[in-house]
Amino acid sequence: MTHIQPLGYIEDTILHLSQLRNGLSPEMPSKKMARQFTDLCFRVLFPVNAQKVASSTEDIANLYKIENLLTHLLLPLRDELNTNIESIRREFIVSLPGLYNALLKDAMAIRDFDPAARNLEEVLLAYPGFFAIMAHRISHELFRMQVPIVPRLISEYAHAETGIDIHPGASIGESFFIDHGTGVVIGETTIIKNNVKIYQGVTLGALQVKKNLASVKRHPTVDDNVIIYAHATILGGETVIGADSVIGGNVWITASVPPNSLVYHKDEIRIKPQNFDFRVIDFQI
């Protein structure tokens, strides 16, 4: 068998890359495994796409699989963890009933609010907003345990699948509803309380991006029973959207809004007949 000898510039390039990459850890959690972990958690919590109703034996086997996947995700990070892997595994498994209850309320909020939702199973299987919320609640649980990197891998999986970008650090209350969802951005220090509904293109972001603000609350607080319509942008860590408010589409908000407010962007729209004479318009700029 003939072996191809690398050309000189190939060897030089490999050496150069090795030197450049010297500061990076060669061992990191697997993105593919993070996706498998998220999907398996979903199947355990809501086995709606299974061929049959899961038995307790299958549930036990799947929980062991979840523990195994989580272990492999955490092993490359073992020196960065604040506690041992076994404690994190146990705490996560014990959290699953609470995650189920929270996600069931999210799914029911979608079913009860969206006239297009026919039943709960449709929401669980077909709504990208629900998938994004599910991934967020899983990632947030690990973020709360101060697990590095893995929560972001889970949130970026949901981001890639749905176009919805929720940082694992965001705190989200009960019965959360994202409708359509594409382009939604929710920043790390956002606080969303109960019964909040948001639409596509909404941004809950920071007023400025500076590394020295990493430990500061940079993103808004949204109180109970708020509706935020499409493409609204709400910025700033001190910005609070008061309870029972409605935020209209395309608004730009950088200051707090009192409870029971209606905030809207006023556009002037003109309708002309087809035989309109354009010469009467003054086009001066």
C-alpha cells in the first residue's frame, strides 16, 4: 500500500495551526450529545410521539440514559464544576417532575390562547414556541446549577431549530406563550413573570454591550399578564413592563411602562385610487 507523503507546506500549516490552537481545551462537550440529551428529556416528559404508552420499565431505562448522557456532557468540564457530577445528575433527575408541571402549563397556555391550536398534542409536537420553551427550561435548570457551556449548547439547539434565541440565564415564569416565534431574542438577565405572551421578532435586550457589565442586570423585566406583539424591541436592565400591559408591534422601548398600559407605534398609511395623479405629490427630500 502506497503512503502519500505530506508536502512541506501541509506539514508547516499543521504545525502552525497546532501552535495557534495551543490555548484551547482539546476536550469539550459534544453538540450532538447535547441535542440527544434534550430530545430524550422531551420524550421522557411528553412521550406523545411514541409508538405506545411508555411503561415504568421504559421510563427507568430512559432516565438512566439521561444520566449517562449528562455524565458524558459534564466529564470534559469536571474541573470547572462547583460540585461533583453525581450531585448534578441527581438534582437534574429530581427536577423533572417540576419541569413537567411548568411545561404542561406552558402548553396549556398556548392551547387555550391560540385559536389555531386544536389540542394539546398538536402544541407539543408542532409548535416551535413550545419546543424553544422546553429547551429553555431544561437549559435553565443546568444554568441554575452553574454548569458551564452545556446550557448554551441546548439553547443553541433550540435556536437553530426554531429561530428563537433564549439565553439559559433568563428567568421565565409560568404559562409562557411564544406564538410563531421566529426572530425572538431574550437576553440573559431578562425576568419574565407569569402568563406572558410574546410574538415573532420580539427582542428583550440590553441597551449596550460591554464586557464589564457581565454581572449587571442588562435586560428588561416583564410583569404578569403582559402581551408583546410582533417586532417590539424592549431594552435595558432597569426597564420594567408593568402588569396587564399590551405592547404593540414595532415599538421601541427603553424606559419603564406602568401597569395597565397600551403602548403602540403610530404609522401613517395612505390608500390611493389606481388613477391617482402622482404629479400632485411633492417629492422634495
